[in-house]
Amino acid sequence: MPIQFSTDEQLLEGIRKGDTSAILQLYKTSYHSVEHFILQNSGSEADAQDIFQEALVVLCEKVSNPHFMLTASLNTYLYSICRRMWLKHLRDTKRHLDVEDFREFIPMDEDSEDWETMELQQQAMHRAMEELGSPCKELLKAYYFEHRSMQEIADAFGYTNANNAKTQKYKCLQRLKRYFFKESHTHKT
């Protein structure tokens, strides 16, 4: 039976020593939340396994650094690595990005926030995006996720020039921020 590590510090020490039971325990406690995130964001089970394995390699490299200091729970830290790797993968492969990927714009210190807080903020961002509606939602997606130029956006959305499109993008961002902060304060638990 594998050793049960009762604290993150013990788990980190096990990883440093190359103890496979530490990796197995981390897999058992962290994998399902990562898999859920990837499946909800255009991925497959195979994608989730690949990303999780890559993130474990990154984690092991970081842990081997004597100056490494964990400032959040190990599960939160590993989830954050996986999340960033998956979003980068989506951008690199130019897959369709959903509204949920606006979570990148949620102001937070991921190393000190727990997963539940991150999920609540993501839900608030989703509600804010829905409240924002058209054409702002589409304009922000076109700029931030499709990486379209202001001139392309002006042409697609019927603005007279790129400067007008830029002004509209700014107004949409201001509305999104206002809705987000209203939503995040309204739905605090």
C-alpha cells in the first residue's frame, strides 16, 4: 500500500526524493479537477492526461529548486499549471475558445487563491459576459481570442474606422468590468 502523505510539505519532500507514491497520491487528489476543466474547454480525456503529465514534469522541476516555496495548496498550484498549459495549447492550436476562457482576465493572484474562489470568479465572469450581450461580447472575442485587427473589427462590425472600433472596444471592456464586479459582489458566499 502506498505511503499516505498527510501534508503538502510531506508530499513535496516525497516528490523531491523521487518517491513514486507521492506522485500517485498527487494524481489521485488532483487529476479529476484538471480533467473536468479540460473536458469543459474543448479537450478530451487524452488531452487531460497529456497536460497533467506535462504539468507533473514542470512541478517536479520546480520542486527540485531549493528556493521553491509553495504559497498555495499543492492541488491549487498544480491545477494552475495545468490550466495555463491548456489555455496556451488552445491558443497555439487556434481552437475555438469559449466564454469561460475570459477567466484569464479575472484579476487574481493564483498562487494564493483556492480553486473554489477561482470557480466562483469564473462563474461571475460568465454571467457578466452574458449580461454584456451583443455586439460587445463578439467584439471582445474577435479582438482577444481571434486576434483580429481593429480595422478588421471595424469592417466586420460596421464601424467607420479602426479608431471608432477601438473606442467601442474600450467601452465594452469598461462595461464588462462593471458587470463582473457587480456579479462577483452579488454572488459572494
